[in-house]
Amino acid sequence: MPAGSSSKRERQYERIKKSAQDRGESTRRAEEIAARTVNKERARSGESRTASRTSTEDMSSGERGGKRSGHGSQGPTYDQLYNEAKQRGIEGRSHMNKGQLRRALNARKG
């Protein structure tokens, strides 16, 4: 946490970090997510000396809720996995469920 942070921001940081770890993020990644989120909230509420335009004018991190995380919470869809398996020539793909397709693709990486 940045120096001079309030106890509210400390609690917010710990709560976000724990939530990220509960979702399976590494400690380092969870700390990064928490710090970025808290810093954005500090900027939005005028608690930081400097703030980027996106921090102050963009939607809040709570409202955003992972909309720009780069992938959905479930990862690639079944159809995306199936098409990739088809391109790679994985046999038996039509009888596989999503988890089996993912494992088959991971086994044949490269």
C-alpha cells in the first residue's frame, strides 16, 4: 500500500487481495490487482496527488467488474476449444466435453 493510505483503503486492499487469491490468483498477482484497484479508487476520490484521465473519467473498478480482463471467467468456449482441436487434428473431439477438450489441447501444445 502507498504511504499515507487510510485504514479504509488498507481494509479494501486486503479484501481485494484475499478475493483474488480465493479465485486462484498467485499472491503476487493478487497484490497487483488489489494495489491497482485501490489506487484507482484513491484517484477517483481525490486522495492521490496525481491521477490519470482514465482513473478519474472511466467507469469505476466496481462497476467495471472485470469487463476488460481479456477473457471470460470460464476461459475459451466449448466451440472455440472444439475448433482448435479440429485444426490440430485431435481425434475423438466430437465425443469430448469442454474439460476434456482443454486437457487434450494442453497435452498437444506446440
